[in-house]
Amino acid sequence: MPGKLKVKIVAGRHLPVMDRASDLTDAFVEVKFGNTTFKTDVYNKSLNPQWNSEWFKFEVDDEDLQDEPLQITVLDHDTYSANDAIGKVYIDIDPLLYSEAATVISGWFPIYDTIHGIRGEINVVVKVDLFNDLNRFRQSSCGVKFFCTTSIPKCYQAVIIHGFVEELVVNEDPEYQWIDRIRTPRASNEARQRLISLMSGELQRKIGLKVLEMRGNAVVGYLQCFDLEGESGLVVRAIGTACTLDKLSSTAAFLPACNSPSKEMKEIPFNEDPNPNTHSSGPSTPLKNQTYSFSPSKSYSRQSSSSDTDLSLTPKTGMGSGSAGKEGGPFKALLRQQTQSALEQREFPFFTLTAFPPGFLVHVGGVVSARSVKLLDRIHNPDEPETRDAWWAEIRQEIKSHAKALGCHAVVGYSESTSICEEVCILSASGTAAVLNPRFLQDGTVEGCLEPRQEENLPAGCGFCHIPYDELNMPFPAHLTYCYSCRKQKVPDVLFTTIDLPTDATVIGKGCLIQARLCRLKKKAQAEANATAISNLLPFMEYEVHTQLMNKLKLKGMNALFGLRIQITVGENMLMGLASATGVYLTALPMPGGIQIAGKTPNDGSYEQHISHMQKKINDTIAKNKELYEINPPEIPEEIIGSPIPEPRQRSRLLRSQSESSDEVIELDLSHGKKDAFVLEIDDTDAMEDVHSLLTDVPPPSGFYSCNTEIMPGINNWTSEIQMFTSVRVSRLSNINLTNQTLNKNFNDLCENLLKSLYFKLRSMIPCCLCHVNFTVSLPEDELIQVTVTAVAITFDKHQAVQTTKTHVEKSLQRASTDNEELLQFPLELCTDSLASHPFSPAKEHLESASSNSGIPAAQRDRCNSWIELIKLKAQTIRRGSIKTTVSVEKASPLTEGHFRQRSAPACANSTVGVVKMTPLSFIPGAKITKYLGIINMFFIRETTSLREEGGVSGFLHAFIAEVFAMVRAHVAALGGNAVVSYIMKQCVFMENPNKNQAQCLINVSGDAVIFVRESELEIISAQQPVASCQPACSGGEIAT
Amino acid sequence: MTNELDIFVGNTTLIDEDVYRLWLDGYSVNDAVGLRVRSGILEQTGATAGVLQSDTMDHYRTFHMLERLLHTPPKLLHQLVFQIPPSRQALLIERYYAFDEAFVREVLGKKLSKGTKKDLDDISTKTGVTLKSCRRQFDNFKRVFKVVEEMRGSLAGNIQQHFLLSDRLARDYAAVVFFANNRFETGKKKLQYLTFGDLAFCAELMIQNWTPGAVDSQVDDMDVDLDKEFLQDLKELKVLVADKDLLDLHKSLVCTALRGKLSVFPEMEANFKNLSRGLVNIASKLTHTKDVRDLFVDLVEKFIEPCRSDRWPLNDVRLFLNQYSASVHSLDGFRHQALWDRYMVTLRSCLLRMYHD
């Protein structure tokens, strides 16, 4: 019995009137945990009762502590009839189970009833005494920290990133049990809420156990979803990334932000001393002994190890001496194997993270995704959810093989989702194939990932966009060019990813939200036939979504997509596809070609004219967009791009071979890999529609930007005002004779209008950016489309922006010049993505690494690896490209910290007591997160039988969502927090029956409760710190870079 | 394709001041949209009418949900559902409780009952304030009245504490409550020229000086009712006009002091007895509820109108009233100096305030 849970009921306020006669209430409270229940006294005749109860003590297993929620029920005492329930509060006590989080839960909680909504508030204090029995500790998984944040949480550092953890539990849905016919809707809703709460707890505990098995202590990027499979049951599943995290000392955690960039710059040379050793260890081959190289005494090993480094770290290392490609093949494979050993032991080398410690991501291959259509059947034995497990295993296997085909050994930015309609279920998974630096994945690399990464990364600035696969054997003919940053490695013409823009990536101009929207009608069908119809439609949908994305990207004059999320939703008679991503212009990738329109009948004069008119419109739009998003890449003449590359003879050969390869597969070129002329053939009205729809997307009004990633590329001077919101629209398709076109148009209008409304509503915040715009589409009924958007609007300072971009440019100029020098000095050196050389390291080292590297790029370029074919039933891959990363030191520091700096001044504005901020982002602009208090994962059901009286569907849902926000805020405040970060509304299932005056809605939200401190306040604190404590702080700054 | 459901919920509740005003003014969503369109907002923002419609609906829905809380403003501060910055909360409350001059003049002094509520239709037509807005304002009066009616302590203070209004607005409400409680007649045609400000000014003085609270701060209803004892005592003043000697002496004192100082001296001299009788009779009749109600009518009929018909300048009225009150202290036979001051100080200020066109 390792835990004692103590609960005290203090008071209530604003209770509803339960006794009409007296206009008062005789309230008492039941406190239930597991099977034990305590009651307070009845507090007679008051709407603001003061119970001030004793401490109710529950002695419980820690397993129960993890699984069970604390259930508090407020009732109205009735002498003659049954006591009436006023409402309930469920409190997840998980945050109290690990030492670094909250120590007490204390505060006002809204009393919630599934029929009436919030009915007053109750003040509760909860504490847990855990017995310090470490063995017991291990058997449950108390102590494993959970984070929804999909990056390493701000006040921690990752020692090891272990990898993928997943689990699912199934149960019967209480709504579909026989007993539901005889019980009240309230009882049924409460049973459901409680069950899901229990299942979530169980799931979290099980995942925790897996993490402990992997010797981790935390789960980052934890995403838990539930599938309402109707008759066949209820599935709660979760995925996440197991890590071993170390808490940074609090000063170290926030001081880097206080350092001015220039300071950091200056500090670099001083850090030369400690760095060398980390450098040597950093590149560590998977060997354990590398671990210990952290001590300063080892610094001398540096030079010798630098070559090791390359050898072990970069897939291409092996080719060092191998002059030309082909023989290198097996060699390379061998090396890859070696570097991957850490990953290969794992069943699924997946990471749910979308942002990484610098140096972690070596190359990005492109988006991989897989879908599968399944028929649901009743889950007969909830204790063995094998079918569901097998389904997901199958999909993950597919993802893994796609990644392999892209020459990648890992998948990052990984996520899974489902769409269910009746008994058909589409399972989807997607991620970004990537090559990772294995150092972070090793057991025993205690020195942490932070220090080494910076140096390794420096020469590899543009590394992540360099192709990880071999160009002769590409799965589809992307057009490769030499990287526009380093000019040495090949990059694709476009790059699609599901991750956030890496902090060290350099972009030109600003980014923007790009959406592809698509509907496809399908015949109503049953079971097998339905599933087959859907699977047949899927590839076409994927293809069209992809085409749309590509067109829109080019129309914006951009060359890369980040945060790509493609959602396919299934309904009775249609499929909907919605892809959202943030387009950017990566400096490392070639300038995108325009879009050309070709007509089918070139001889028809008027038609020709029409075409040329369209063409002009498109060209104008591109030009306008370039101006709007400030995309003005320096014109680089072709010759220059090619020229610095050594071994010209070989290069030309390579180029030739490249073109050959694309010729061979030209018929399969579904990815529109042509570089300059992206031809749209207008051969029928459909195509015409497509072109029109391309041009109908209206850019946001001036002063507004939008993106679906964490932060907007090109904006980094956020001010402190944030506004998180959820907007929901349900549209009824009126006409019966629906065609794909009208459907597409309707859907497109729905989304566009929704965005316009958001811009209008938030106009007072201009200049501002909508970040993390997250669209979800569902088809609740035959002719209903529901679109739910959650995002956060953040204001930024227009004025400062100019300055920062300037400095950015300056920096990159500096950088460029450094690059050039290096090039001149060491003509043979290659810009290896392998974290090889350090610009600040002595020349000698350069020589060494250069020698070890020479010839590699050629080899790599020649390397033929497997790739994916684009369209497969139920499985789709996508594209890749590359980026230049001119990693200057300041740039290498996490972007967010850079932002904090600039934001610091106006930050202090509002710090009202009791305000709880909510944001889907992992950070709060102008503030530093000082503590993570635990995960918030809440599930609510709301039902009404008086829909009209509650203001119709809009009134009902508006009130409910406001209540959900309130309950989340109350829980965070009770934990002692003042914000929720990484907030996400994972589900919002809305059902209505206006004829019966009824509606029901289920909402599932999650996020991380945190304490943040305004940067301005922080500066005061840090100014008061003695010099001594500044020391770790500085190194913290270093680490962060 | 129609939007069946269309909502926007922010973590911080968005309040659009312009839409709030339209809502408070009682416009329907469609009228509000029309007015917003006319304000040129579409051109400014590039939005479409559909966007405006949706935005307006959304705000109206939010206000509708907030209205329940606005009925008890402290609840708005403590509730958890809507996260609203304090400055915005204050704005919401202040605007919700603000009222139209035209409307308040119609109901001032009327019983805040169902009967009056039924008359709101007419008031709406007469004042041009929408019925919805009239209802809100009327209900506000009634709500405030009910809460503070039987409370101890300062009337304005109680209102401020329970409705979190600004000082100014709380005092206005105090006047409304005071008038409603004493049912002063303010609707007569000859009183129409008086603004709410005039009447609120008088109410405030009367609350300060003529209620039980003026002498004892611990009694119930201290600020809402007139001090019964005081009204009873006022009968004693009658001697000032009933005693012919006293009246003559009073007149001569005033005339001596003012000779050469008033532009309307002859008129004053001629009218002195009438005016004095008027003022003293008003005082002595205040024991009757009916006469209390007619206080303002009487003041206008007995004092303001005669002066006005003789075209007294305001300054002359001031000089006269000062002298008229002060001279009583020199009347040796008169023993109710304190009572006289309590009555006259208030009355003098009220009359001066009310003396305009």
C-alpha cells in the first residue's frame, strides 16, 4: 500500500438553487476513490456552503493511484426523496505522483453536470503521501513524467531519446450496453466519462511501464486518442516518445534567454576548451566507451576522433576514400547499419517529436504515410485487444518500410489517427522519414546531447535537406540540384515534412498556411463493399491532395512544407481530404519553377487567349505572393551554383545519370518533379475548376500571417499577447444532386470563410500571426460537414521585425563568407551533413576531416538506394527536398530563445492574478516556463434535451466549449500553474437531433500544465543572482546553442 | 450550403465594444449587422457580409451568456467560465447598467412594478429607445432597488458594493432608487424641463440631509426614506408665515439686505410674502405622502414659475435665497433655527439647480 491520498472539501460557491421553496440548497459532498466513499456533513440552506471538512484519507495501491480519478460529487440533501446530484468533479491525481511536478492540488473547481453544464464551484485540497518504496515504484509506473509537448520540454535536457512507445486498451462503450436502455442519460454519460478516465489512467500507467523498461523517465510527445467504434467498443490508444530527461537547474534553464546573441557569439571561443572533448565524444560511434569522454582531460583526443566521428556518424563516411559511387554501395550500407544499430534494435524507430535538439536530425527524407481501411467488429475480449494492435502494427511496419525506401532509418514527427463511419474505419499514420544522429539514442551517452551538437552541426548547416537516399535509384524522379547553401550536396526541388521547421534552418521571407481540400462522393454501401470502395478511392485522393499542395506551394513561390498533416475523413456518402501545412522558402533549395498551363487544343485561337489569360493571372499571383511573403532570394546564376563543386568531370557524369534516371521513370512521375515548367494541362472542365480554385484562395488581410507549425518562419519578435481559440462550423449541404465539383467548392468555401472570420475576429491584434492552426474535419451525418479549428493568435512587433531580419541577413552573410573561406582553403572538403568539421576548430582538423571525407559526396550522390513508389493501395509516400542551414552560432540556439530575447521588453504588460493562458504551442511568448506540473487530459460529455432553450446548436456548443476551457483552467490553477502549453482538442464529436430538441457533444482535450514567469520579471531575478550562479547559466546558454 | 452551427470561443473572451453597444441598445442581429455595414467596417477590413453576420451572432451569443452573470456583477468577477480581463469586466458592467436619459426621465419616481413594465411599450415609442433596451434598463432599476431597498449603510455605497459600478453611476442609481421609493412625481408637463441630472442632484442632497441616515448611520432604510421625525418637525416652520409680525420682520430684513443688489428688487419685494408662504407651506405639508410626491411640482409652481415669470436672473435667485435663509437667524421670536437650516440648505441648492429653462 504505497500511497495515502488525502482530500479536504473546503467550501462551495454559486451553487444552483435546488429547493424552489426556499431558493436555497442543502448541499453535501461525496468523495470517492476506487471503492471507498466519504461524505461531508450537510450544509443547510446555503448557496455558498462552508464544509471545511476533515481530511478524508484513502490508503491505496499506486496502481490505483495511476488509474483511478478522484471523484467528487456534490448533492442536495433531501429528507423525503432521493438526494439530487448537483454535479461532479473528476480530478486526475497523476501530477501528484512525480516529485518534480505539483505537490498539492488546491483550488476552485467547476462543478460539472453532463446535462446542465457547470453549476457552481467547489474548493478542494488534495495531497498524496507516497511511501518511498522504490521497488513498488517500479512496478507501477509512478514517477514517469508525461508531456504532450512534441519537443524536449523547455526546462529539461534530453540525455537519451529512447524511442517509440505505444499502447491501446479497449472496452465496451457504456452507451451501447443493454443497461443504457434503462438508465438516465446522465448516468450513461457519467459512466462513459468515468470509464474513459479509467482507461486513460490505465493506458498511461502501461506506457509508463514500457518507458521504465527502456530505462527512460519520461514520455514526450504523448498523444492519446479514443476511437468511438460504436457497437464494437471503445478504444483508447496512445503513442509517445520515451526519453531520459534531466532537469536543467532553474537558472540554467532560463538564463540563456537573457544573453544577447552577440554575447553568445563571443563566448564561443572561450568554450573551445570544454568543447573539444564533447566534440570528440559527441560524434561517438555507438560504442559505449565514448560515453566517458566528457572529462576535460580528454580534450586532446579531439583531432584523432574527428575522423572517427565522420566515420561513425555519417552514412557516407565510409566512402571517404571510395572515389566513385558504385562500390561504395555496400560499404555505405554497412556503415548505415552501424550507425543505425541503436535504432534497428527497435521494432519501430519512430519519434512523435516535431522539434529536436540541434544535431539530432541529420537528414530528412520526406513524408511517409500509410492508410488502411478496416471493418470493425465487436471486441470480444477487452483484455486482449489483439486485433487493434495488429492493425496498427501492420501500418507501422509499412511506414517503417517506406522510410527505409527513402534511405532513412527513422521516422520523426510521427502521428496516428482514425476516421470512423459506421463499421468502416480508416487508420492513418504519417511521419517524416529521417536520418538521425544516433548519439542521442544511445544508452550511456551520459554527457548529453547538448554540447556536442553545436559544433557538429556547424558545418552541416544545410545538412538536413540533403538527400539521404541515392539519386540513381530514387523512388520517384525528383529533380536534384546542388544545395544552394553549401553547393556540395544534392537537394531535391521541394521538401515535404511533418515536423516543425528546424531551428537552424534558414528561410527567406515569411511562411504561410497552405491547405489542400478535397471531397469525393462515394456510393453508400455496406461492409466489405464499402471498405473496398473506400480503399479504391484513397490513392486518388492522396494524389489529388498532393497535387493541390504542390500547386499552391508553387503559387506561393515557396519550396518546402512543414507540419504537413493530411486528414482523410470518411462519411456515409463521401470522403473528405484536408491537408494543412506551412509553406516556406528554404534557402538551400532551388527556387521553385512557375506553373504553366497547357490547353488541349492549341490551335483554337480564343481558347489560346483564354489560356494565356489564365497563365498571366497565375504569374501575377506568384509575383504578388513573393512580394507578400517577402521572398526575394538572391539571384544565383546557375554557373555559380555548380562551380564550387570539385571533380567537375565526375559531376557532369552525375548530372547526366540523374537525368537519365528521371527519363526512365517519367511515366511514373506522379510527383510533378519537373523543375521549371510545372505544367497544368487543362483538358477538361475539372482541370479548369482546379485552376480556378487555385486562384480563389485569398491571402490573409495585411498584418495577418498564419501557419500550422509552432512558430511562423520569418517572424521572431513575438510580443506577449496571445489568444487561443476554438472555432467550430457545421454546414449542411443543401442540394441533393451533389457532384464532386460542387462539393469541393462548398468545402473550399467553408474553410476559406472560416479563415476569413478568424481574421476578422482577431483584427484588433494586428499585427499578429495565427500559429498552430489545426483544422479537423468530420462528417457527423449524411449532409453535414463539421470543421473544427483550434489555433493561437500571437501578436508581434512589426518594428523590431525589420531589425531582426536585417541582423539575420548580416549573420547569414557572415556565415556565407566563412563558408567561402573554408571552401577556398580546403577545396576537397565536403559539406558533409555529418556533423564533421567545426568552423571554429583549428585548420588542422579541417584538413583531417577533409581528407577523410573527400570523395564522399560523389559517392553518396551515386549511391543508389531503394525508394518508394508513390502510389500504393492504402499507402502513400511523399516528397523530399532539402534545406540550407547556414548554422551560425546564434542561429543554432533554439529559435524560441531568440524570440524570448526580443520579446522581453513589452512582456510584462499583463499578469493579472488568476489568469490561465492556454496555447497549442510549447512555449509562451515573452516568458520562460519554469516548471512542468503534469499532463492535463480531460474528457467531457455534454448532453441536452432542451436544445432550443439553450440557444440552439450554436448556443449549446459555445457554452460547452467555454466550460471545457474553464475546467482546464481551473485544474491548471489548482495545480499551481498559470498556463497550459501544447494544448490540443483531440476530439469534438457533436451529434444533434433538432427534431427531438436534443444534442450531445464529446470533447477530449489535453496539454501540459506549467508555471511560467514573464521574461521581464525574470531579468530582475537574474540580476539579483550572485555571480556564481551565473556560471551554470552561461554554460546553459552554450548548451542551448 | 448553410451554416447550421457557427461558433468561436476564445480562451480570453473577445468583447467587441461596438457590438456590445448595439446589443445593449436592443438591436436584433440583423439590424446590428446593417448598422455595422453602414459604419463602413466592411471597407476597412475587407470582410464580407457573411463574416459580419457570423461575427455579430457570435458576440450576441456571448453577451446573452454573460447577461445572467451581469445581473449579479460580483459573480462575473468570480465565475470561471469566461476569462475576461478586469478592465473589460468593469466595462461590461458599467455599460450594462448605464441608462438612457430619455428613458430614466420617463420612469423616474414611478413604482418599479409590473404595471410600469407594461407601459414600457409606450415609453419605447415615446423615447425612441428600443423596447429591449427599455426592458433591460427597467430591470436593472428594479434589481438594484430590490437588493439595496432594505440595507443599512450608505445607499450609493451599497449599490457600488453589490453592483460594482463606478462612483458616478452608483450615485445615479441611488437617485433612481430614492425617487422610486418616495414616488416623487417627475412626469408632469411643467417638470419636463428638468433633466435627470437636476433631479439626481436634488436626490443626492435630500439623501444627505433629509433621511434618517443624515442623523444616524445605523438605522434601517437610512437612505431610502425621508426622515419621518424631520417631516413632522417641519410643521413648526409654519409660524414663519402664520405669524404676521414674523413674516413682516423677515421681509424687511431681506429687503434691507438686498436693496440695490437685485435687478428685480421691486418684483421681489412685491412677491416676498407669496414666495415665502410657498416655501414654508411646502415644508409644513410634507407629512402627507401625497404632498411628498408632489414636492417637485410644488417647488416649480410655488417658487420657480413666479420667479421665472418675473425674469429673475439666476444670480438674483441665489442672492435672494441666501438672504432669505440667513435672515431667519435674526428673527428673535423663531426657535427652530437648526430645523430651518436642515430644510433650507437642501431646498436652496435644489431650487438653484432647478432654476433654468
